[in-house]
Amino acid sequence: MRLETFENPRPQRDYVIRHEAPEFTSVCPKTGQPDFGTVVIEYVADRLCVELKSLKLYLQSYRNRGIFYEAVTNQILDDLVAALRPRRIRVETHWTPRGGMRSVIIAEQAHPARRRPRSNGR
């Protein structure tokens, strides 16, 4: 599933974009049972922003995929970094408790060398 993008309307400014998908599902690769969770994506765009319909369809593509929590969190991060090349990004997954255990996975990446475009003013 391809993530579509659009031009950042304010590339000269750092501002946080936060998307929450509270109905995320995937499948446990060991048991075949469904996993339910919330995906929180928070990033500071550089040149590009993610288009929401494509993000929704991308996240839905995990519905029948057998993948561990840690792997899915890092895969989402990797795919968003490849599509957007953001200044910084954080992906959190919050999983519904199973067997008395609740899991939260956090993956993040920053591009310290990435600089904001200079405005024509001072």
C-alpha cells in the first residue's frame, strides 16, 4: 500500500502533526489471534505531509497480517520516514491488554541535519 503525500503548506515553520488511529488491527503471528490497538503518529513535516485517506488504507493493510507489536510499530515508522522524510517523527502503538498485560511500543527518529528552508525575509 502506497502512502500518498502533499506539499507542506508551511515548510518554514516547525509544527506538530498528530494522527490517531484507534481501531488498528493486526494478527499475532504465534497464535493467529487478532491484536487490537491504537496507533499514534506524531511528526514535524519537512517538505511533505501524509494524505489521510492513503494513511488509513495503509494502516488497514495490516488487518490480516501476522506481525509482532514491535515489528509493526517500527515498520510504520520506516514507511513514513521513507515517504515523508520528516524533521522528526514518533510512532506509538498502544495495545489492548491480553492475558493481563498491556503493551506500548514507541519508535522515533529525528533528522538533526535537516534544516528548515530560509524565508526571503530576515
